[in-house]
Amino acid sequence: MLNILSTLAGGLGSLKRACTLNMALMGAQQASYVVAFFLLQTLMPDDGGGALSRTVWIGLLAGLAVAYCVLNLRYLLAAFTGAYAISSSLRLRLCTHLRGLSLAFFKARDTGELSASVIDDIKSMETVFGMYLFDLIACLAFPLLLGLIMLFFSWQITGVLLLSVICALPLMLLACRVTASQGHAYLKSRDDAFASLMDYVGGIRELKAADLTGLRYTPLYDRWKQYQRLSMKMEGQYGALSMAYSSTLDLGFLATMLAGLHLVGSGAASIPAFMFFLVAGCRFVEPMQQLGVVLPELRHGISAAQRLYGIMQTQPLPVHGHESAKGHAVEFENVSFDYGNGRVIHKVSFSMPEGSVTALVGHSGSGKSTLAHLLLRFWDVEEGRITLGGANIRAVKPEELYAHFSVVFQDVYLFDDTVCSNIRMARPEAAFEEVVEAARKARCHDFIEQLEHGYDTRIGEGGALLSGGEKQRISIARAILKNAPVVILDEATASLDPENELHIQEGLNSLLAGKTLLVIAHRLETIRNADAILVLEQGRICESGTHAALLDLKDGVYARLWRHQNTLKTWQLPSGGDSSPGTAGLTI
């Protein structure tokens, strides 16, 4: 467990420094009580003492109270600022670590789970580092030291107090077992509940259109109800045991005071000694009661720490060697790949000479996007290799590799930021004039200017304030601004109307001049001039050649796709309400 906490804290040194500082302050704070006990004793002299002496001692006692308050404040500041520093560092390290992980990691987890780890689990770690870790040490160390001092004054009174602790400890340990046994199920239920909520809100448009909001609400309600049941069960059991533990200690303290009064009455103990036990008993029971809160909460925090540690221990894609691309030609050599449930790419080999245009076509699920993702090293190939400029992409540093690519995905994601920031993310150091120029080439400058704040308009999560075509043009502007030597287009004009598509093609022509281009094509008309067209079927290249050469294969896959798309151009919606062909249909 120490290894997990030290890893999350940024190293054992950080954890030791935080613990040492806080324990020193806590020790000085608690030592003030012992000094106060002896000062109180001196205020009760047998001969009445002098007024000056009594005034001096009262002043010392007041000064001690001020010192205690200062030390207490310093302790709290050190604990919480240290915890926030550790947690903020952990968030940054976690986000940096996530950036280097393969897409396989993210495919295996939903957004709700990762969001809970980054937000809620780290918040739990703030509490662990800010309170419970140091409180645990104090709750164990301070009663032990104070108990030894109390034994010096009266072993009989101390024995009664220790007996109550022995009776209460099993209840506290049982509370810890409850939180430990149910902690992982509780966290899993919490993640499922948040994931279902995000899924529901994200798809609310489709649900409303299909009149399914009520039906989809049922599983959402069930998950949150399950989360509520587990929360109530765990908190109910823990609360009952915690109250029993605390009550046992309170009864033990009461029994201790009664035993002390009996000893004073019989002359076996002095009044100053009894006063010492009155104050020391409170200070003994207080951390022991706090221990009943700290330990179960710490066990809950440990569950969160283990989840975070599991993410931090997930290894990023390794860099095998130290190679650099010398040029921008791309080579696939006997590449095979599977997602873990069956091979989807089988022994694929092809070349993309520098400055050439290569198109990938095929039915949905044939492996087109997978090949593009492998080139970007979102996953590692299972067999074979991919080279860029003669360098194996597995031996090229990620930041160097991605600098060679501009990508326009079919499903564009824009961040909840300004239009300018979303375009500039392709090249953060770009001047505003360069951003505007890229937007002009992508034919999105005009609609950006019509937004409320122009380029400074925030566009919502996922670009919610923009249409599909507008989002895709923003994505194209990113690629134009980056101006990388290798460009991957995943049907970049799929969401555009014919007029804008013509303008975009003009902008893309200026972007693509001299670039190595990989196009994932759904509309075959857009790739007629490609240098090479690769036809994929079930993860294999079944045909390759130019547009004209592939059309010559009358029974080939590409020729059939071409004929089917030409047939679709004449398809019409029937007019009226009958099933017979109408003459006023709408041509698609």
C-alpha cells in the first residue's frame, strides 16, 4: 500500500516530507497540552501563592493557548496545501499518462469510469493526503504516548480507560471490513450510474426523436437506484458500527472518571492528578474516536487509490529503438492486426510513395479506418511493420511521429472552447492571421464571422452549437493550419452540401500539393484521380489499381461498387401516399 501511495504522491520523498512536516507540527501542538497540565497544577499551590506569581502563570497559560492556535492553523494549512499540491500534480501526471496510452485502453473503458477516476477518485486522494493519512498516524501515536504518561500518574485509572478501548476496537475493525468488502462494488456502481447518465444526456436528441425517453429512463433509474441501495447499505452498516464504537469509548471515559473520583475520595489519588486525567482522558478518547472515522474512510480511499494506481501502471505504447523518418513515403509490410476478438487485418502490404494519393475503399467493416489508425499508431500491429520515411513507426517517438500527420476524421470532435482555439490546436503557436487564412481556405470564415463573437465564440461540448458540415470544415481548417507532410482524410467532404464541397475541394487542393495522401473513400467519384486505389474486403486487399484499371474488371468489387453508386443517383422518393412510382418524386 505504501508503494501505491508513494507512486500517486509523486515519489516516496514527497510522501515522507509531507508526513514529517505535519507530524512535527502535530507533535508540537499536542505537546502544548502536557505543558498546560503542569501549568494548571502550579496554579493550585498549597500556600495560595503570590499575586505576581499567579499573574505570570496565567500569562504563560494564555501564551500557550495562542501558541496552540497558531500551531493548529499551521498544521491545517500544511496538511491541506500539501494535499492539494499532491492531487493537482497527480491530475497532471494522470492526464499526461492517459495521452500516451493506446486506443485499446480507452475502448475497454467507458467515459463515465475514466471521468470518475480523474475527478472523484483523485478527490478521494485529496482527502486521504490532506486528512486521513496524517490523522491515522496521530490517532495511533498520540494515544500511545499519552497512555504511557497516564500510567505514570495512576495505573488503576489508566487501566479502566484502556479496557474500554479493548472493548471498542473489534467494532472499529468490523466497520473497516464492511467498507473494504463493499468498497469496490460501491465504486463500480457509482461509475455505472454516471456512465448511464452521460449516455442518456448525450443521446437525448435521438431519444426524443424516437419517443424513447421514458423507456431509456428505466435503465438509468435502475442504475442510480442500485447506486443508492449500495450507498445506503454501506453507510448504514458503517454508521451503526461507528456509533457503537464511539459510544463504547464514551462509556469507558465515564467509567474512568467515576474510578478517578472513587480514588480521590479514598485518598489513593490527588486532586491535581484527577484534573490531569480529566483533561488527558478527553485528549485520549478524542483521537481514538477519530480513528473510527479515519480507518473506514481510509479503506475507501485505498479502493480509489488502487483504481488510480491501476491506470498509472498501464504501460503506454513502447518506443522500440530510436529512428527518425527520412522522407514521407509510407510502407505497409505484411501487416496483420486484431482487436482481441478475431483478426480484422490479414497480411496487408502496399506502398504510398512520397507525394502520391492512395485511396482505400470497401464495404463498411472491411478495415479501412483500422489501417489509418495503425498508420497513426493508435494501436500496434500484431504482425509485420509500417514504415514512414524508411523508419519503423514503432521506433519513432510519438511526438515526432504525429508531427508528420494531419488528419480529418469522419466523426469530428470539437472541444468546448472558442472557434479560434479549436483551429489553433493543430499548431498552438500560430498567429491569429494564420488561423483566419486556414479558415478561409476551408471555406468556414464566413459562417464563423456570423457567430455572436466571431472566432472567440465558444461552440459547446463536441461543437454542439455547429452543424455537422460546419464542424467538418473546422476540422479541415485544422489540417490546413498544421500543414503536415502526410494527410489522412476520412471522407472529408461527407457532410457538405454540393456548393461547399466544391469550395472545400479547392482548399484541399492547395493543402494537398506535394503531400503524401491517404483517403478513406465512401463516394468513389472523389477518388477517380488517385494514383492507387486499394479495395478492401474482410481485412484483405482484394483489388488494387487506378480507377480506369479497376473498372476494366467488370466482375470486380470496385466495378460493382461503382455501378451501385451510379444507380443510387437516380433513386427517388415515391410521391403521395401510394406505393407506386410517382412522377413528382425527389431525386437524391
